[in-house]
Amino acid sequence: MTFTSFEFLLFFPAVVILYNLCPKNLRVWYLLAVSYVFYALMQPVYLLLLVAVTGVTYGFTHWMGKTEDEKKKGRIMVVGIIFVLLPLFFFKYFGFINDVFFSCLRLIGINCTVPAIHWMLPVGISFYTFMAIGYLIDVNNEEVDIETNIGAVGLFLSFFPYILSGPIERAGNMFPQLKKMPTSQPLDLSSGAKLMLWGYFMKLCVADRLGIYVDAVFNNIPQHNGTTLAIATLLYPIQVYGDLGGYSLIAIGAARCMGIKIVPNFNRPFFATSMSELWRRWHMSLINWLTDYIYTPLSFALRSWKVWGIVCALMLTFLISGIWHGAALTFIVWGFVQGVYLSIEALTQKRRSALESKYNLTQKWFYLLICCLVVYLLFAFSQIFGRCVTLSDAWLVITKICSDRGPVFIDRATFAYGGLMVVVLFIKDFLSEYHTDFLFGFNSKHIVLRYTTYILVLFLILLFGVLDSSQFIYFQF
Amino acid sequence: MACVVAIDYLAGLFCNKIHEDAYRNSPESFFYENLLYNVRSDILIIGSSTASHHYDPLAIEDSLHLSVFNAGQDGVFFIIQNSIVNMVLDRYTPKVIIWEIGETSLSTRYDTFAHGHNEYQSLKTLFPFYETDLYAFNTVNGKDAYQKYRMMSQSYVNNSLLLANLRAIINKESIENKGYVPLDTLGYEYPSICCDEFDDPINIYKIDALNETIRRCDSLGVRLVLSSSPRLYDDKVLSSQGYMVLKRIATENDIPFVEYYSLFSDKPEYFKDVDHMNERGTRHYMHYFIPSLKQSVN
């Protein structure tokens, strides 16, 4: 069952109704049961793994709670993190490291083989692993109280709206809410439904529509010329935004229907005027996690290196981000490229700020537009490594874009419907970004206009959305 | 909710009206509607993209002096093909049906999206016939338990059709080459032979469906010819379960199985990709296929 399946449209309202009928003191256990059922319907065996990670997290946080000695507490935390990371390592990275290690041995003439182990990746493992690690660190740093209710810990790690593809939540945000387990208010239901509706629009009308074209091109790279590959490269970031951004909105909206507020994940990223701003608007839950638990401690430890310390911290943080996205060299290169972009910005920050101040550039619309376009192009280029399966494919795409011109491969339906939906998306984002006082559509004061917007978006989804089965791009993270 | 239902109904009326006008203006813009309502050729070619790109009706017509139509379409797999064959038989009886069929046709390979395609990915082709044709009705509802509820929404039924309808209203289109779609011969790198193995289990329901269709063709006096056109795969495909089952079915039912799977395995220049011959390859294939077809139908 995925968010876009018919079963979810039946499942979710029933869950919300029963949640509100359930006594408050049982709601944690009710939602935990629902979340486990939701997970088990996809991968029943790996539910045991999720339960095990929950048990380990709960056990180690309590062990830390009973320890007075700070150093011992830190050691317990490290051991706990290692235990939590072990399943992620074995399921996601073991095969990759195995292949790389034995390839290196073969390069120096040592030929040996190990039977390949093909694990099916547990859905959501990257997400709940990071949440568990974040909780362990927060307990060690005394930023959150230790949760005594194992059901709440289980629910924190397995909550069905975000278990599959995030956002990556924090203990500090979730546990207080799980203690209250509020009843759904009319505002919660309407806000949640609106978020879900827009999320479905982004996913079905934008992401899946563009995905038809992008997949057709990137799955047949040798068959397409550079011009077509360039178009697909430019469309891919919008596809990912629609996919992950749409999914996140559905997750946030679903939780909101139950009165639970989850952290936002995207904030109109294509209006960023610098790469660092893009990364404050794109996959925010992941970046905030990496910033709090990787980048900040690293940059503090390397503070004596001044700006080069920042550069090193950035490079390492984004290399880890790349590795988190996937066990492949392409993702490592993707992370490296992001790190390079941000490092260059860090190194040139003073000069840029001075130039912007001197000519008052940040008030000029053409400067902001050029910055947005440059940022988009740089991001789209880096996403070639995120989209291609191998480095040789990525290199082929880049060389073809630079040298192989030709007629564009056109799919009329994708360009027409996809183009129209992208325009709708950008108009909405533009109004939200620059005209926050313009209450239109979903936020209109006039009830007729609001309901007209809801119905219009619903029919855009039904008439133009891709309603056949497909998967979210981030499904196997 | 009532408002949504009402608007959905009105949207459906509007879309249906547009479609009627579009079909009246340009029936050949709607391939399967045109096939089922207008085509009455002596020989019908059914299949997916391999059928569409590998069989030249004009070459077959020249030789057999019978009218031919190529009803192959990209992305249409066995379940939909089987439904189309039966829907054709409901309307008229061609003399010969050439059914392009392969090693994955009866397997479970495309029962899910695990390999990038799915049996039901072209289900929309049957939507125009859902309310009038039992085969279409059963096939559409066979997708999953909820499909019949989705079909209650007029907006869902008309999903992604607006552009095609508007184009058909503005521009009258015609089907070229009697449905045959030749692929370019030049301008790309020719593929290398593929060593993929197709070891997916067999779907027994598909075997039953094929047997039933074979019996129906026999009872109506339609000569059914199963055909496997050239591909650029390693020979081990020929010993795959899927391929062996096809041969067995053809033998048991005494119907011809014209096999040329490995005919051009040493000629990559005849292929656009490992599954599809280009125009040059098709032209050469017709030199082999047509005599075999003549033999099969006589």
C-alpha cells in the first residue's frame, strides 16, 4: 500500500476516524499498531527489523539514563549508534563495499570471490535509522528527556505517514505531541486535507507526468541525443521536487489530520538564489539532521582551520549525504559535487556580499532571476549523478549534452500536460514566495473561491494525473 | 461530496461529447476504436511493439492477395492482446490472425512493475469499450479489486485524453502503412546481442486464456498463427520456460508456430535495439516470414 494506492484512500479515513474514537491513553498504541500493519503490508519480515531497532534504541537510551558518568554515557551512545547502524550497513552498503573491496584486490592481482548476497532493502531503513541515531545523540546531549513509554518510541520510529520517505523527524518535536495525542480539530482536518490534496497534485500531476519522459530518456541514454538528454536533465529536478515534495506534503497532511505536526521538508527550493539557500529549502529535514549531527560538530572541531575547516566540514557532510542517498559511486560523486558548490560559495561569500551591497543587487529582480536560474542549472547538473545508475552513464550524458546536438525527442502528452502542471505549480509557489498577502486559492477568505480551488485541483488530478501504479523515487532509502 | 460527484458526472459528459466529436472527425486517431469499429481485413496482426515494428502489411498483401492490418501497439501485453482478439472475434471473423507472441507473454514477468512494464499499463485502451463489451469489462476489472470503483469516476475514465481528443478535432489523422511502424535504420549505434535470461514462472491463467482463445478461433474458422519474430538475444531464451510453453500449446492445439527468434542473431545492423528490428531488418524478415505464413494457412 502506497500513498497513491486506492487502498490508502480507504485506509486513511478509517484510521483517522478510529483515532478520534479511541481513548486518549490508548492512541499511541493504536497508531503504533496501525503503523506496524501499514509497514507489514509492504514487507512483513522486515517489520521485525524495525521492532528490533526500536528495542535497541529504547534499551540504550535507558542505559544512558541510568549512567552518571558522562564519558561512559558517550560510549554507550556510540555502541547504540553502531547497533542501530548495523542493519543499514548490511542491507544497503554491504554489497557495494564488498564489490569495491574485491575490485580493488583484483586491480592488484589478488583474485578471490565471495558469494554475492542480494538483500531486499527494507523500506524506510535510512529514515528510521537516522531518527533513532538522532534520538540517541539528543539523549546523550540532554536535549530531550528519555521516553519511558516504549510504545511512543516505537511510534516515533514507525509512524506511518513518514516511515517510508520522511520527513526525518526529531524526538524533541514528536515526543511532546505523542504525550498529548490531541483529538483532531476542524482546523487540523481542513489543513491536513489541503496539504494532502496539494501533495497528490505535485506527485501525480507533476512528478509522475514528468517521470514518464525523464525515465524514457535516462533509461535509454545511448538512444538519445544530447539535446534530449539536456531537456530531461532540466526536467529531473522538478520531477524530484514533485515526487519527494509531494510525498512529504501528503505525509505532513496525514499527520496533521490527527493533530500531529511534522516538520516541513521543502520550501519552494527553486526560488533559492544560492546553493546554500537551496539546501535550506530542499529536503530540509535531512539537511537539518546532517547540520545538527555532522556539520556543526565537525566545523566546531575544525574551527582552528578557519574557512578551510568549514570547507572540510561541508565536503564530509555532503559525502555522507550522498552515501545516505544510495550505495553507489554516483551518489558519492553527487555528494562531492554538492560539497564543491557549497565550498566555493563559502570561500567567495565575502566578495559576493560586498558586490551585492555595493550595487544593491538583492533588490533587483533580474539579479534574483539570474541567480535562481544559475542555481537551478548547477543543481540540475549535479542531479545527473543522482539519476544515472553508473558513472559511465553519467559521463555519457554529460559528453552528449556538450557535443551531440539533434532533434528533441518529444512526447506530446508529457510536454502538454506536464508543462501545464508545472506552470500551475510555479504560479502557486511564486505567489507563496513573493505575494504572501495575496490570499488566493486554498487560503482565500471567500468560501466559494476556496472550495472552487479544492475542486479544481481535484479534477486536475483526476483528469491529468498519472493514475497508474508507480513508485516514489525515494522509496528505497 | 455530492458536489464532487455531480461535477465528476458533468465533466464526464463534457469529455464524452468532445470524444464523440473527435472520433467523428478523425476515427483513425483512436487506434483500437478504429480497429474494432472499422477494420475488416482478412489478415489481422496482433501483438505489442514487436508486432507493430516487425510486420509489413503491404508486403504480406502483395504476396497473399489478402487485405492485412497491423494492430500491434507499443506497450500492449498479453492480457490486453487476448482481450482485443476476442473483441475482434465478437465483431467479425478474419481469415487469419497472426499473433506475435514471445517468451514473456505467458510468464509472470510483467504481472508487476518489477521489470519496468506491467500487463495493465495499457488498460486505458479498453476503457471506451468497458460498458459495451464483456471482454473489456472483465479485463479492466481484472486489474485489481478496486478497479470497478475507479471506473465509476468519469474523470478517471477520461484521464489524460483531453489532448488526444482536441488534436483529433483540429486535425484529421490517418493510420499509415496499415498500422506498421517502421523504425529508422541509420543514425544510431547498433545494439549488441543480449544475454538476459527469462526464467520467470509461468502464469497458468494466461495459459488457460490463450487456450480458450485458440478454441474460439477454431470454432469460428479463424486460422490462428502464433509467431515469434527475430530478436537480438542469446539462444538460451529458446529453452526458457516461457518459450517452451508456447511451443507446447501450439503443438497441442495443432496451430502453426512460426519461429524466427534467432534468425538474425548475427546481424545487429538489422536492429534498433535488442527487442525491435529496424526497417531493414523487417524487410529481410518478411522474405522468410511470408513463405512460412503461406505454408501455414494453406
